[in-house]
Amino acid sequence: MEGEKKDSPPAPPLKLLGSWSSSYTHRVQLGLKLKGLSFEYFEEDLTNKSLSLLQHNPIHKKVPVLLHHDRPIVESFIILQYIDDVWTDRLPLFPHHDPYELSLVRFWSHFIDDKLGPAVGAVFRLTGEEQKAAVEEVHGHLQLIEDELREGHFKGRAFFGGDGIGALDIVVGCGSYWLPVLEEVAEVKLVDPERFPLFHAWLSAFEDLDDVKGIMPAPDRLLEYAGGVRQFFLTQGK
């Protein structure tokens, strides 16, 4: 009836606890966006973690945490699998039709988190000869990805997911756009277009996607944040 107060639209069943600078949070944000899922976002101050974060992720106490009807799912890769398993009627993130390719997506995703990510972090924290060794380790890992793009299962594709991005693109990409920021702050060269042309081309194409642009923080903000963290590490080292 006219004049009656309208009910507020129901809150989305998904809530995301995250941090603007966390590439793991960006993974989940991008995955949700690609799936067309609405969610309520809560920014966490990681220097003063909320009671909600501590309650919903008591083991690791880290972001991201996805709440589905207030039930927590933690770890970015697990969250991507979860939303793909629940909302099967929407754009698939994982190649469930091909068990072998699915195994490769899982393998390379683990490689990123277990090998490449820690090596990049070491470059950021270290100086001198130790940093040089860490840079060489990053180059070795990037060479393996370059070789996979040139001769492996994903050869000839625009993205790991095919014509569009999938879970592996999300895992590799949400973090790789940090590389030029870290290069500037740590004064090193990690991604040489001549040495890693396929990876460089893939990363440029990934960053040029509208969905990705909507997730990535502004470069100036990343640079300022990374500069402060780098200075902290250098001070701690002294």
C-alpha cells in the first residue's frame, strides 16, 4: 500500500573478511566477481584483528575468510574450490570436465604458494648477496612457468583457463601484479620480458582485463605500502 515502509533487501548470504593489500583476498574477490556472486565485504586491520576474524579463523588468524550463511571457509584456494562446487550453474573456475587438467591446476597453484610466493617474499625482505640468491630463485621458478606456457599442457592458450581466466590464472595473477612494485621498492629485476616473454605477455593480458582492474589496488597505493614494509624489514635487519 502507498505510504507503507518497504522491507530492506535481504543481506547477501556471503560475507568476506579481507585486506585491501592481500593478494589472497584479491583471489577470492575476483573469483566471486567471475561467478557473479554478491557479497558483503569487511576490511580487516591486520595490526588489530577483529573478534570476528579471530573467531572464524582461530587456527591461522588470517584473511581471507568467506562466510556463507555465517559458516566460515578459510584459505583462498579452498574458497575458490568451494564457490565453484556450490554454484555449479555459473561460470566454472576449475576444469572439472578434465581430471588431468584439474590436477595440473592444483599442482601449479600449490607451486605458486609453496615456491614462487616465498621466494618473492625473500627478495623483498633481504639485501646484498642473500637478496641476489633469492632473485635467482625467483627467476628459476618463473622459468618453470615459462617452460610450461611454451611446451606444457597450457601451450598456445591465451590464459591458463583457455580463452578466459580460470582458477590458475587467479592464483598466479593475484600476486604477480605485485612484482613490478617489488622491483621498484627492492631495486631488482624479476620479470624480464626478453627472458620470460610468454609469462610477461600472459601477465599483461591478465592485468588488462576489466574484472581484474576492478580488483587490483591503485599502483601508487601499493607502492607506498610496499615501501613502508620494505623499510620495516631493513630496520629489523639492522
